[in-house]
Amino acid sequence: MFQAFETELKQETFPDPYEDFMYYHLQYYGYYKAQRGSLPNSATHQHVWKKNPRYLLSGSFGKKEALIPDHLQKETRLWPTCLPSTVCRQIGAVSRDSLMLSSPFVKSRQLLYDDIGEVNPRLREPRDLFAFFSGSALLQAPRWPIECEVIKESIHHIEWVPPQPEYFYQPTGNEKIPEIVGEEKGTVVYQLDSVPTEDSCFTSSRVGGKRGLIKELSVSLQGPEDNTLLFESRFESGNLQKAVRVNTFEYELTLRTDLYTNKHTQWFYFRVQNTRKDVTYRFTIVNLLKRKSLYTVGMKPLMYSQLDASTHSTGWRREGDEIKYFRNNTDDGQQPFYCLTWTIQFPHDQDTCFFAHFYPYTYTDLQRFLLSVANSPVKSQFCKLRTLCRSLAGNTVYLLTITNPARTPQEAAAKRAVVLTARVHPGESNGSWIMKGFLDFILSNSPDAQLLRDIFIFKVVPMLNPDGVIVGNYRCSLAGRDLNRHYKTILKESFPCIWHTRNMIKRLLEEREVLLYCDFHGHSRKNNIFLYGCSNTNRQFWLHERVFPLMLSKNAPDKFSFHSCNFKVQKCKEGTGRVVMWRMGILNSYTMESTFGGSTLGDKRDTHFTTEDLKSLGYHVCDTLLDFCDPDRSKFMQCLAELKELLQQEIHKKFKELGQDTDLERSWSDISLSDVESSTSGSDSSLSDGLPVHLLNIADELNQKKTMYKKKKKPLKSRKQRNKQYQRNTLMPESKLTEDAPERAGFPSALQKHPAFFRTSENASSSMMKYEKPRLNKSQLNGRGKSSSVDPENMTTLILTKNEDSIQKEKPGFTISCNPKRSTNPSQEPPPPVKPGWSRNRYPGTKGSHRTAVAYPSLHIYTYP
């Protein structure tokens, strides 16, 4: 059938719009020097192209041969129309099929070609929006605001796990509180020249930051005997602004606030050089903003020695003595500052050391990890790396889609989704370590990981705020605002990361069910790891959002505290990710808070968390996800019953403290949970600053356009609708006058309502009264802030009393165990109870955590959803 078509092509030459466009385009820019008639066509120069496919490149382009590289000939089957049609026809047109498809009438950039030129009816992978890693590609250099100076030196730390537990610092009560003297009585040894404050806003960025030569900000040493420390923080995630030497071995440090703001100083990360061994140094950070801190209950700073790393492979470790967190008495008429002071002895002379609030995890660290995934021939088969968007500074926000390709489109459509994000707050690097543990496990060849990839589609955004991570912010992006308070924003250009994340999840919800959303964070005032969720008001799924946290506490009893979880939705948290996703329809929407300190539970009590502890929690998230979706619902129902018992006891204890008696068997389930749950706020970081001044007008204009588009014209009414409207407006008042006339004359109306209506109304009103939730009055709530009040997290769980019978019917012989005993020491939180029936064996006939494919049938790899 193709012979006639081939003869027609030889007889007539068809114009090619693409070829004409390329001719004028290349001629305009000087790449094409030959005459128009010298361009060969398929009819007259076919023999030349078969002998020398690079004829056009060498004869027409002259020295611009690099415009189309040599390897393009090998990849012509992947890019059939990247060249003019005559080039494609001569290079790849061997068979009659390829001749037909390379004609001007049949073109496609999506079809794959095999080695012999035949067409394989499969679509190629979609192009990346931006250039990505390749086998020989270098990492994408971070883009900095043009106000920031950046040193050229690359900073990299090794990963290391301490062989022994690192215990909390035990205060002695004799810790010294140094006097804050400032630069008036001291010597400035390091200071950043210009720091963008709230009076300015982000304008542009470039690789390497500020143009020009990089100044040496540290003081110059006078000789080998000069023991002045040399400070530096102009690298990724560093944020030291000023160092003042107030004594021979004593320094006062000032942290740089988040760029384009005047607050959020909690994270710190800086370098010191020219150290002296066996000398006690004192460092005091003088401008912290949080009133409460884990440093008051034993948390230690982190130190890293380059000599120890190179000689002993020793990484970050907890160090410090005489640790004290106190209020700065210097009154400058602004918000109060707090100070952190500690002493340290360096292990070596002439060493380079780093100090940090927590284990750093930079944007470059993330790119190194993603590069290893992209270059893995196995992991890249089920982990697709894409660009979600570009940040405000132009840095790539990565999106990972992890799942085993399904065998059929029906199996792909049946998969549910799980969305995980991290580092919306750049100074909370704990979230990145948990995310790394999750990715290490879900990308492994573990049977559990393969099972999860078979039944779920994971959408992962490992770093939501790369700009803030790069410049060393604690909480904000380069817009100068907390992104976790602006998930409802309409300003796509000002908050691109969260706008695109919300839009991605919105599209995902239109395609399939999203089982779980979790955003990984860090917490600076509480130990352990816990979740913030949202109380569900639908009685059909009452308490279901509390089951996953309770299961997680059973799988990680020495790290995760269910008693610290909270499910109250406050007005100031309406713009957070968990609340916005919950209102979009995701029932299990959480914020995971991991401490900067350590654990007060089980075997890890009074010890700091290491990176391995945080990565292990990423594994426990996967482990709990399988328990949560287990076809055997015994664990799920056990957790619901346990939640009911805990809530009953806590409400009874609450009323007892208030001096009131209540019948829990009759009315405990009618008490509103908002009355017994505490606030999740308590610091300045919980409040939103609103939009910056330069964005207010833009937001108002967008809101006006949005309101204008929402106004729709009323649809035209049909004749039937107009008749009904006429009857309501005209005929009904006339009939009412007719009915009222006999009553005025003393006759009863013939249209009296049936007495049964009143009985129905009484029943309806009584049923409404039955489901009304009695709320605690203000006098009863006054005791919530007292130290004797009960932990509200134990009162946040509730199950309907009427579901108790159904629970017993579903699991015959199921008994509700007693609640855990509470510790008398308020600083030590008890681990959640481990039920005798909470076996690690998820399926009958299996051992340990290994799962068979009976409950979850494995799906073979063919197509990618």
C-alpha cells in the first residue's frame, strides 16, 4: 500500500512549514550562509544523504557543526522531528513505514523508533520541564539573592552515628550567666556588611550571590601566637551575622534574622578556625527570640571537627558544658531577646570546627541524594524525578513520584496516593532526615517497600523551601513570610512552592483518593516525636484520624509520643498545610513534629536523637502505613477501642479536678473535643504576619478579578419555572385569603395540620437535642493552663458509644485493656501501652515483619500511571 505513496512523494515535493521556519531563523542569526536552493530535498539528493547524513551540517552550516552534535544521529529514533523533515527522512527512512511517518503530513514527537527504523507504538517519557541530572552532569549550583556574599569553598560533612548514647546535659544550678557587654566594650572580629531586613524585599538572584570580590570579614591574625578565632558563615545554611570578642576566650554571637524580616532567630550554623586545644572557650548567642527552649531541659549544641572527621571518621556530636538559656537584660525598647551560653574545649590545635543547632541538611545534600537515585538503573524505574516548580530565587523544587508501574490502566487507577513534604521551614532540618529515612526504605528492595509501591502512589516533595535552606533562614522564604501560613494563597508568583504543591494535590484528588498527607517539621520546645492532626466532624469516621498516630506510637514506642499529639484546628492555623489539605478532603492530614532534642521514652530516655534515629522514623512511617491498611481490621478496631477508653478516663479526671460529677456512661461522647484539647500554639512562630506591603495591592487585584469571574448571569427560566413562580406569587396569597375568611367568621379552618405532625416535630427536636454537644463554660476552662491539668492529648480521642456493640460483634472475644499508668514526673512521658494482641506478625502464617503477597497481590511492571 505504500508503493503508490512513495511514487507520489518522488513526483511532487511538498512544502515543509517547519523547514521554512528553520531556514529563516538560522539565516537571521547568521548560522545559515548558503543559498535557499542549495538545501537538498528528498527527490533530488536522496543518494547524497544515504552516503553522508552530515552533508547538510558540513556544507550549509560551516563552522557551526556543534549546533547538532554527533550523537544526535544515534538518537534520531527518539527525536524524529527535531531536524527538518528532509534530514529525518534521509537519516531514518529505510523502510516504507518510516518514509510515511517522516513525511510532512504524518509527524510525531512522541513515537519511539527501534534500531531498524520501525515504529514501536509506545509513547516516550514526557520531557522534563527543566534540565535534570545525567550520568555525567554536575549538581545545579544554588542561586542566592544578589545581596548575599558567598564564599567559594564547598562545605561537606560526613554522616556518623555515635557508638554510645548522647545523654542530656544535667544542670547543676551553678551555671554562670555572663554579662552581655556588646561591641562597645568588646572587639568585633566578624560582621556581615549588609543584611536585607524587613524594609527591603527580594528582587533578583544569581549563582554565587553578590557580584564582585569576596571580602575577608574575619580579622587578620598578627602572627602564629595570635589565638583569635576566625568565624565564617557565608555558605549554605549558615547564618552568623556578628562575633564580638569580649575576653581572651569568650565571644558574643549575633545571629542573622531571616532575610527581609526582623525576627526568627533560632537556627544557627557557623564555622570557627584557629582553635587551641585544652582551653575552655565560652560562646553566648545574644539575640534568640523564643521564651522557651529545649536548652533549659538538657539539650546540647552540635560540634563537628574536620580533623576528627578526616582522621577518625567522626562526625557531628553533642558537646558543651555549663549550658544556660536565659533572658537578655539589655533593654533597647524592642522585643525581648534570650541568650544561650555554653563552654567548649576543642579537641585539636589549628582545627576547623562547626557549630549547629541541629544536624545540617543543605540543598546540595539533597541534590547529591537525588543524583544517586537518578543514576541508579533500578531505582529510576519506579522513582520518577520531576520539577514541581522554580522557587522565588529560581532554584528547582523537586517532585518525586514513587510507585511500581501497574500491569493495566485499571490497576493504576485503583491505587491510592500518599503525599509527603518536608522543609517548608528551612531551619527544621530534622524533617529532611526523616524524609531521607523514608526515601531510603521506600526505594529499597525490601518486600515491604515493594508491597507499598504496588498498592500506593507516593508524591514526595523533599524540600519545599530551598531558598530558605540555602540562605540559612529559620522559618521564612525569600518573600519574608512563613510559607506554612499561606497555603490558601492566590499569589502564584510570590509563593510558588506552596501554590504548586496545593495545585498538584488538588489535581491528584481529582484522579484518585489521597489516603494520607504528612508534612515533616521540627519542634524547639518539646521532646519526642508527635503529630498534629485535624478532628473529624463526620460521625461515620469519628476518631479515625487518631488511629494512625496511635499505631505509630506502638511501632516506635521509644521515639513517638501519642500523648503529645493534638488534633485541634485553631483559627491561626487555617493557612497551614495540614488544615488546608484536610479541608480539601484528606481525612488523615498531619504535621509531624520531631524534636531538636531527644527522647523521654523507653530505652532512649534522656538521650539525644541522632540522624539514624530520625531516619528510622521514616521506616516506621512505612511500617505503620501497612498496619493502617491491613485487610485484617483487628488492629484498627483495637486502636479505636483503646482510644475510647483513654478519652473516658481523661474526661472523668477533668471533671473530677473541676469538682463536678458526670455520668460518663450516658453523656461522655456528647462533650465537644474542642473543650478538652489544648492549643498547639504558644510561640510567636504560630502567628501569621500577613502579606508584605509590596504584595498587598497584587493580592487585592487578584481577589477582585476572582470575584468578578465568580459572578455569573442567572440562567433563563423555562416556561414551567415561570408558571410555578407566578403561582407562588399570585395564586397562593389569594388562596390564603380564602382560607382565613372562615376563621374570621368563627369557623375552624379546614386546613388544620394533622396532630401526627406535632409528634414528629417533637421527635425531631428531641433527636436534635440528643446530638447537641454540651460545652464547658469559661469557669471550667480556667484550669486548663494549670500545672495540675491533665495532658490534653489523652483526651483528644473519642469513639461513638453506639459503635461499641459493632466492635464487639466484628471481633468476638475482643476485650478492652486498661489504660497506661501515667508517670508522676511531668517531664517524663510514659510510652503508649503495648497490647498483648499487638503482634508484629501482620498476616497469619508469617514471622516477624515479613508479609506475604496474599493480602496485597503484587502488580507487575508494564505501564506507568
